[in-house]
Amino acid sequence: MTATGKALPTAPNLIELAIGGMTCASCAARIEKKLNRMDGVEATVNYATEKATVRYADDIAPADLIATVEKTGYTAVVPPPPEQAETAPAGQPVDALRTARTRLWVSAVLTLPVIVLAMVPAWQFDYWQWASLTLAAPVVVWGGLPFHRAALVNLRHGAATMDTLVSLGTLAAFGWSLWALFLGDAGMPGMKHPFSFDITRGDGAGNIYLEAAAGVTVFILAGRYFEARSKRTAGSALRALLELGAKDVAVLRGGQETRIPVGRLAVDDRFVVRPGEKVATDGVVEEGTSAVDASMLTGESVPVEVGPGDAVVGATVNAGGRLVVRATRVGGDTQLAQMARLVEQAQTGKAAVQRLADRISGVFVPIVIALAAATLGWWLGTGSGPTAAFTAAVAVLIIACPCALGLATPTALLVGTGRGAQLGVLIKGPEVLESTRRVDTVVLDKTGTVTTGRMALAEVLPADGEDAAELLRVAGALEAASEHPIARAVAEAAAEAGALPPVGEFANAEGLGVTGTVDGRTVVVGRARLLRERGLFVPEEVARAATGAEAAGRTAILAGWDGRARGVLAVADAVKPTSRAAVARLRELGLKPVLLTGDNTTVAKAVAAEVGIDEVIAEVLPAEKVAVIERLQGEGRVVAMVGDGVNDAAALARADLGLAMGTGTDAAIEAADLTLVRGDLMVAADAIRLSRRTLAIIKGNLFWAFAYNVAALPLAAAGLLNPMLAGAAMAFSSVFVVGNSLRLRRFRPIG
């Protein structure tokens, strides 16, 4: 972290505040600036997540931090703990979104006839202007209340944002219309509202601009609503992680099983985990043996054999027998909870791309206000009369109202996300698009991303003189009686080849394999050690085949009967059919692929060679995945991460661009910036292309919207545009922005 001017070795305390009332990125910057002015405080405010992460010294109380934020004009509270957040007022964001939607739709319905009447003189009936006032007044006052309130807050603190310009423009147009209706000539029966290309000196008392005031309000409300909707799920990754764990657990007390909520578990409690159940918390196995599927947390594709004395992790799945586990860590100390904190920290530390519209407005708004005041003064100074002077000043404010600026991002985002959904790509929000243009490295998780994430039979290697079909039929019949994922892979492959014979005297040998009778023969399937213990001879050729399979990153299972091993069955996490072509497509986009996995190096290199990846980083823990992303970023790379598991969630959040497979976990999907709905790596290239195209459209919209204002402002100030024409021009600029955004509907995937 770079220094902020205050060295903070004496600021050991860390707190996170939920900030309310922010309407743009400049609000976050203002709060951050105020907090950092406090002695012994270092703060980062994230507009996207609406949170402030603050380090503070011992002589500062959290109440002081909250008071500073409130003095700046915003609200701040300490969020409830995650376990309380589930029952806390979680509906508040939804209620706020529902309120914004209601405000938008009511305002839109009221505004439509106002615009139609103003733009079509033939439909202007007697007293139409009073009907327009009746419809427009609630839109400007109630619909625009969020902008007026924000502008007032900014005014109190000597600041101006886009809200200031919207509020000034709409209120000026509305106020002028009220003056013209009640004190001017606009309220007379039969008044018509024709277009005019300039301002008649000394005139203007017969003009009303209700359609401009109401239209601007509706357009900006639409932009804010769509932005709020895209931010609604900003904190869902944490909830998705917490929901991954077990909800209740069977605890052994007094020799009896008692079902209790997981939250009531204590360290050293003994609990039961049956086949198919999730392990309730981190602990040590005391009784039983089984295979535990830890892929959701570790990325390890092969289930891990556990027995007495082995450690297990909460939220992993028991794939085999009954286990009795003693709890060693509970609540916030578990690995799952630590991963949840990792995701939250990664998201908080990831600065949102500051909206270009807000940066423009930060300079543009004060200039426009000053220009409007100067226009008023110049016209008054030339003796043209107050009516013409005020008309010209209002024209300046209305022509400068950043309606097109406000629409530039949300309209392109809506069209882009709609087209993306058709192609299996979900874009979370506009703040994720900037990095897609600069990404040069794509880090691919192995399990579930490049591979299918489930074990499958890769190869049958019979000994000399043995029949491969018979080897698979006999071994598959025996494995069909087992619940182990590797056994299921063999059994499924055998069942596809034909009917399986019945099995007798089936027995499971603790993590080594299975035995039983098939067609009257005693069959042993499992590791070479098990076959030798049961007196079966393992020929050198079979041992070499097993070693070769393991060297290729596969799991080797030996099968034998009648005193000798008959061959090897190689099982592996199969590579998806489209992965190799997808890697090639990513290279064509200028991206360097890197394979990142928790699996062992041998397996990882075998998969990488199969799909055409040169750089491999293997045997990394979830926390280390974040460190790998940070190391690559430290080398100057702009990193995209593609993953699907909980173990990828923090890395997805930390990467410059996170892409989650839609077939993966909710935690990964919520932490990512883009979601590939079909779970196909081929879609990743289309996602990056679509994101880059959407970003280009947004920047084009912003350029033309700003250029329009720059070109039109001098015309308005010179009296060559009256506010009515200014309103029409402003509406045209909005139509242009929407039309430009609609070009994204023609986006086509490669091939």
C-alpha cells in the first residue's frame, strides 16, 4: 500500500462501516478525504460495495469515525456480524430498489403525455398547459426528490455533482414554467407551443418547459435505477459462502445423538457425519473411515480418504461411510469462515472504476453554473430585458443537463447484458468493464473449469492375454456395490458397455479397495497393496501400466482374480471437450493462459499439456490462490481469473477481472465480475469480447454526449436556442445514445 502522508504504525484497529447516501463516485472520494484528514486514521471507501474500511489508532473511537461521515452528509453504521445479518433487515436493499422502481414507473407514466403534448402542437387542446402542469409537478418534485436532496447536501458542503446540475436544470425549467403560467401569457386558453430556433429579445413569457423538466427527471431516474439494480448483489458472495455450510448436526451426548443447529456446536463436541452429509465444522475423525469430497474448498478433484486421526474441514461432503468427528474449530475460526473473510476483504480492496460521467461532471457542473450566471448577466447588461436574459440562462442549464451522460453507461450495459445473457454471459455491472480492455493474462482454475470436475474412466489397460471388455465388466460389477466416487466412475463406464453380473460377499477395505465374488470368482479391485495382501501376484507389466497412468496424472486401480492381477483401470477428472479450443481462442485475444489448481503437480501438468497451456501453478491452497493473483499483478500483468469453486471465490474477487463458471458454486458466481452461464470455457473469450465492445460503446456514448454539450452550450448562451429547442436537442442526444447502444444487439460469438 502506498503512503497517504500519515505513517500508521500506531493504527492497529480495523473496522468496516456501511455507508449510506452515496450517489456517485465523487461521494466516496469526499468521505474518504474527510476520514483521512483525521489524525491516526487511514480509510478506503468503496462506492461499489458502499463500505468504508478504516484503520484507526487506539485513541479514536468508532463513534468518532461515524460522526465524521455524518458531518460530511452521509450515514455510517457498523454492519452486524454475518450470522446476524441473515436475520437482520436484509430486505432493506430490496425495499430501496422497489422504491426506486416505483418512482421511475410513476414518473414515466406521468411524463409521457407531457412530452407528447409539448412536441405535437396539433394535439394541444384548450388548457393543455394546465394538464401538463398537473402531470409534471409530481414528477419534478417527488420523482426528482433524490436529486434535489443530494444537491442540497452537496451545497451544504460546498460541492457540486451531476445531481446539482440535474436539480438546477429541472427546477429552473419548472420554476420558469410556473412564472410563465401564473404571471406570463402561457396560461391563457388556446395557447400553442410552437418550435422556435432562437430567442426573441424581450419575449419568453409565453413559453413553458415542463416537458424538459419532467423528461430529464425520468431519464436520470432510469439510469440510477438500472445502476442500483446492478449493485444489488454486491455483498452476496459472503452470504453464498456462509450458506454453503451445514445447518444442523447430530451431536453425540451421553451416548445419544441429538440434532442441534451448527451455531450451538462447541470445541471438543463429538458429532456424526453420515454418507452424503456435509461435515458440520473443522475437526478430527475419531471413528470410521470414508472418502471426503473436498473439491468445493480445496479444488482437489479426487476425494480424500480419511480415518481416525485425520483432519476434516467444515462444508466438505462425506462420500462414503459413517464418521464420528471431534470439533476443533467452530464459528468464525473455521476454514469456511476464514475464506468468507478473504472474499470480503478482496472485494473491499478492489477499487471500483470511477465513472467517467462523474469525472466529467466534477468539472463540467461548476463551469455550466458559472456560464448560466454569466449568460444572465450579459443579456441583462445588453438591455435585452429580464425575460430574454432568464430564458437564455435557462436554455444553458437545460441544454447542459447531463441526460445523455446519465444514460451512456446504463443503456449500453442493459443492451450488452441482454445480448450476453442470450450467449451465456452475465456481466455484473459497468465497473467491471474497464479491465477487460487491458487484461493480458488469464488464470484458469482446473477442476470444473478446464475439466468436468467429476471422475471418469480414462483408459482400460489389460495384462497380456487378458480381454479389456472382460476386465471392465468384472471390475465394474464389483465397484457398482461401492459408494466411492472413483468406484462409481468405473461402474458407470462398465454399465454403459453392457449388463453387470451380480456380486456376492462384498467388503470394503479401508481406503485400499473392495473385494467380493463375481461369477463365482473372488475378485479384488483397488491399490496394488491390497492385491498383494490378498495373495494376488502383480506382474511387472501391470505395475508399469499403473505407474505410467499415475505419471500421466490419473488414478490407477488394479483388478485381479484367480491369483493374479488382470489389468489396470485409469480414472481421471476428464478434460472438457471444448477446453483446448477455448485456450487457443483466448490466446488469439492476446491473453497468456495460466493453469492454477490445488491438485498435485503431475495431474496439473498432464491437463495443461492436453489443452495447450505452458505455465502451471499447482498445489496451492485457497488463500495462496489470492497470493498468486497478487504476485502476477505485481509483475505488471492485468489478470483475469476463471473459476467455479468456493476455493476460487477470493481469487475471483481479487483479480482485475473475475469470470465464474455458471455450473459452479454460488460463492464463486457472486464474487466474479462475469458469469459464464453454460459452464463452457469457450464462452470466456466471447465474454471478454462482449465486455470490450460494451466498454467501447459506453465510452463512445460519453464522448458524444459531452461533445454535444460543448457544441450546444455556446449556441444557448448566444441566444440561438430557446429552452424548448434545447429540450428537444437534449432528447435527441438521449435517442442517439440509446441507438448507439442498440448496436450491441448485433454482437456475434466467434465461429
